[in-house]
Amino acid sequence: MKKSTSSKNARSAKPAAGKKAAAPKKSSVAAKRNAAPSGRASATASKSAKPAPKKSARSAAASSRGTAKSSGSRVVANTRKKQSSAREDLQEVLKDSLKDIYYAEKQLAKALKKVSKAATNEELKQAFDTHREQTEGQIELLTQAFEALEMRAAGKKCPAMDGLIEEANEHIQEMDKGPALDAALIVGAQKIEHYEIAAYGSMRTFARCLGLGECEDIFNQILQQESETDELLTQIAETVNMEALDEDEAEEVDMGEMEEEAM
Ligand SMILES: [Fe+2]
Ligand SMILES: [Fe+2]
């Protein structure tokens, strides 16, 4: 029995494997019973698979009509939510930048006193002093920006500005007073100005995007001062660099004279 059943199963199993259901017509009940699971497996799957969409299509159509409105309004709501959160995110970037630059300006106001004392060229000294006064005015302007944004005026540590000031201090400590140090101080000051120009340029754009007119005006005003200072330093550098070169050439002459005397 087992053998015949298994052979019938084997025969009836073939069509299932071959996807042609000719064998089940002639096969025994037992064979049908046994073959059915594998033979019908695909049929059952396809039968149950095909009608299902009809039912679900109807219900899906009905539910999609229902969900069309809700998902549509959900999309609008999500879009508004995204826009408002994007706006908040951008405002956060602006607030963070404001705290950063407020700290930076305060550190710079202190550093410019030291830098001015270290400078030799009178025009450069004057430029540093003028910019220190401007920087104090900028700090005052920034407090107005804090007010406009309904924030407490407070700085946030700015490692970039700390690093740039530290570089300038290193030059002051390591170099003698004179044109070469002046040239080094100009490089340091211009690095600082460029940092500020990048910061205020971006902050002005953020304020404009956010419709914060008062902040935009403040950042624009400061940006102009930073740009003018940068240009002034470039002009002064032309004189200072020549002075530094003259100094080196003068040293070369001195060295040459000393060597001649030694001979
Ligand atoms: Fe500044
Ligand atoms: Fe500056």
C-alpha cells in the first residue's frame, strides 16, 4: 500500500511540479487527497490571490476615497509642520551664530588693545584703535539683535576666534617689535576680519530669509565695518611689507659691512 500510494503520489506529484494539472483527473481519491496539497498549493495561492484584490480593491477604493481627503490634509499639515520646523531650525542657526559672534567680538575688543600696543606703524596702530572702538559699538549693536530676537544677550565660546587671537599673541610673544611683527599682526587681523565677514554675511542672509529686518540691518551695518577694516589693512600692508623688506635689506647691508670689517 505504501509503495502504491507513494508511486501514485509520485505520479500525481509530478503535474504539480510541472504546473500541468492533467494527472489529478485520473488519479485516485487518495492520490487526489495526497496530491492536492502540493497540486493545489499554487492553485490555492492563485485562487486566493486573484479574488482577494477584487474584495480589497473595492474596500481599498472606498477607503482610498476616504483616506484621500485625510491623507491630503495630512500632507498639507505635514508640509506646514515641516516648513515651520525648518523655519525654527534656521532661526536656531541664526541664534547660535549670534551667541558665537557676540563672544568673539568681546574677546576681540580685549585683544585689539594688546595688538595696538604691539604695533609699530602709526597708521596700523590707528587702524587697530579705530576698529577696537568699532568693535565696542558692534557689541552694543549685537545686544539690540538679541533684543529683537527676544533673547538674553549671552555669548557662547567660540574656539575659532580664541585660536585666531592666540596666534596673534604668539607673534607678539615670539617676535621683536617692528615692521615684520606689524606684517604678522596684519595677517592675523585679516584672518579675524574674514571670519567675521563670513559670519555676518551668513547672519544677514538668515535674517533676510526669516524676514527679520532689524537684525538684517544690524548685521549689514557691522559687515560693512568689517569689510572696510579688511580693505584698510590690505592698504596698510603695502607700506608695512615694504618697511619689513627694507629692514631685512638693511640687516643684510649691516651683515655685509660687519663681514668686510672682520676681513
Ligand atoms: Fe567685529
Ligand atoms: Fe572685526
